[in-house]
Amino acid sequence: MVPKSQYVAFFDEFEKLRLEHKFLPELMFNIDETMIDVLTKPEKVVIFKDEPSPTTTEPGKMEHLLLTLPIKGDPVKPLVIFHLKTLPLLHEEITNYYDITGSNTGWINGPILKIWMENQFLSEIYRRRQKYGMNQPALVILDNHSSRDILVQKHYGMTIKFIFYSSHRTLLMWFNHLISAPI
């Protein structure tokens, strides 16, 4: 159970930032992780002789997915974090839809978040700013998982603001509030 004071503090900070920076909904994001069951039952596949062998995971294996949900606008490519140190060669249809990485635990960590932020997410911010205005500030809402410490240490400029909430919150609760908040 979360104390009411934590909810109030989060929304007070959100409201302060929203009024100060006048964020466009297209440049407001909630970033959070979830897990997906990548294979509940092994399937037989047929491939051509010269293609690389498909890689499967254990039945019922859960993989992590970092979702970046804009409050309004085009979706952002999800980041999949496999429990692998060396990633297999993946089909282009997969790599066009997902950003993919691996770790020895299958969980996100500071270095993965930093690389994804600098190489993928900042490109998305730039693309959106080309459409909505290059000087538009962005707001990124995330939980305070230990991997996020890298974001506090790294300076991304005055045009990207981060607001953190306590881990293990219901993403839908935050998202629903933000959608219903006057913009």
C-alpha cells in the first residue's frame, strides 16, 4: 500500500512541471517495464537450409519489455531485454518493430537504459520536435527503479524533464490520470 502523501507529492510535482513548461501531449511519455511470456509451448518451425537457426527460449520464459507510452501521438518502439549475453541473429521484421538488447539477468540496468536513452529515445524526441517545434520541452515519467539512477547522474539538458514515482505502481493509474488532466 502506498501512502497518500506519495501520490499527492507525485501529482504536485507533475502539476508544477506541467504549468512551468507547458508540455505538449506528444512530448510527454511514461516509461515502464513489463514482462511477456515469449513461448508457452514449443512450436515446430520450417526454415530454409541457408537461414540461421531460430532461437527459442524455455517454455513459459518471461522476457522483459520496456514500454514507452506517449500520452498522445505515435507509439515508440518497445525495448526487449532478453536474458542473453549474446543476441542471436534476428529477422528484420523483429528488429524493425523492437529495439533489442540482452543482459545476464534479463532485467534492465543502468548501462542498458543509458544506451537506449541516448541512441533510441533521444532520436524519437528529436523526430517529434521536428514536427512540433525544436524548442518544445519533453516530460518523461518513470518509476524509481535503481537503473534510473543513471538518468539522474546524466544531464540531458533543460528540455527533457524526468519525474519519478515509487516502483511497482500501476502504470494504468498514472496514464489514466495524465490523460484526464487538463493539458
